[in-house]
Amino acid sequence: MNALPGVGVAAAWPVPQPLERPGWTRPLMVQRVPAPATRPAWAAHARMRRAAAISQFALGAAMEALGGSIGGPLGVVFCTTCGGVNYSRRFYDEVLRDPAVASPLLFPETVFNAPASHLAAVLATSASNYTLVGDAGVFLHGLALAAGWLADGRVERCLVVAAEEADWITADALRHFQKNTRLAEGAGAVLLTRERTAQTWAALECVTDPEPFGYGAAQPARAAALRRVAAALPAGDEAAATANATHALPGEAFAAGAAWRVLAAIHAARTQQLPRATVLVPGAYQEAIGASFTVFPNENSSVSFPSGRFS
């Protein structure tokens, strides 16, 4: 099974932006997705006209990973931690103010599987479509699920997408658990295929079993879970292990952040001409998990990892 991360132009992470929190005079600072310089063609699709930001991020990342190769049966696995928080907050705010006038247009975007539904509609695929909800490690669970579909012959290609959107509720909640961490939004995507192609960057070797450390576990418990995950990954030389060092992320993006780690690890291995990339993801509250990729040589030195991509 081959992993084909989307390729884009390297850029700096966007600067933090203020986000108003009701009842406070001082705003929260978050890492927002900048508006595109030109309106993408997919934004004109009927399903995207009222879609929440998280669905737009997911579709942007999906289009980049697909590289214009749209059509034919395509499985979709959408992964998220927080889901459509913006529309949920707006809808329930209206319900609390006056249930009689709460807009029904907002409600469809409050459900976790709304982005996956939009992806299937815009990409015109009726193949297997799942939404997974969990902490940051859920993206690696998504890769494992997609690999299983490929192995079983359910699909020839499967898109695994993770996306998160910023809202003052999640930004404030994060502050209570990680005071020095800034909330980030965006998306990342990987396309898995049964056969290797000229555009293939890496092959998925394995995804480890998760190592639970329990809600509210102390840092030593999380570190011990990560060590168990590292021990379960395929053995490699010291050089290959350095591929696990990822680009500095802009903040906590939960499932989307794990997707960025995967892309960064593969890019690092290709840049350094290493045979393997490994990824370790310490979940925010639930479990640690890891993945390993066989990396194919980078024959085009001009290709660069989109370290600043917020798709």
C-alpha cells in the first residue's frame, strides 16, 4: 500500500491571530488558516456553499493529495478530534436564545461526519466512507483502516484526511490543559493506493497497536506509552530513526497535527535519503500510537514539503 502525500509550495506558518472570547477584554491567540489568494474551483460546488470551515479545509487538503486525479471508486476516511465546533456553537446559541427561530441550515454542519459527506459528494465517490473521532492518534487509526480496505479489495485508492477548525470554545478549553500551547486549525491528507506509481513517496509498513495511558495520566505514563510504541516499530539504523524528527508545528491541531507529522516525517526521510520514516503520536488524553513508512528516493530535488500548509 502506497502513501502519496500531497505536495505543495513550502511556506512559513501564518502568524497568530486574535480570536475574541465572549466575556473577556483580551482575545485568545490562535493559528488561523489564511484565505486563499484565488477562490478554488471546488468552492463553487453546491455542497460547499454553506459548508463549515472544517469541511473546506478537508477538501482543500484532499484536492492537494489527489493532485487532480479525481474519478473512479475512492474510499474516504475522515479523522477529527473536535469536529464542527463553529456551527455547533452557533446553532446551540440560537437554541438557547430562542428555540423557535434556531436556523435548521446550521444543524447539518454540527455532526461529525459532515466533512466526509461533503468530500464524497464533491469527489463523486460512493465507495466506503467512514468518520473516526478520537485524539491526535486517530489519524494513524485512519491509515490502518484504509490499508485494511485496500488489502481486502474494497477500494483501489483511499483518501485519509484529518481536519480541525478553530473556535474560542476549543481555544479556551485547550488553555486549561496546555497553558503554553496555541490552538491551530487546518487539514492534512494522504492518499493510499494498492499499487506504486511514479508519484508515490512512501509505502505504509505498519501502524502499531495503540498503547493506552488513561485520561488525565501524568507525563511519565504518556512517556512510557510512547516508549512501548517505539519498541513495536520495525527496527532500523540510527539514521533512519532520525526521520521521526518532524517540522515544528504551529500549535495543537489534534488530528490534523498528526497528519502534518506524517507528511513531515516522510519529507525529512526523502530529503535526507533515509530508507524509513517513523511517526510517534502521543495523544492528548487517550493513547499513544505510531507508524512506519518505507521511503522511496527523492529523484526530484525541487520538490519540497509544504511545511506551512494549512489546506
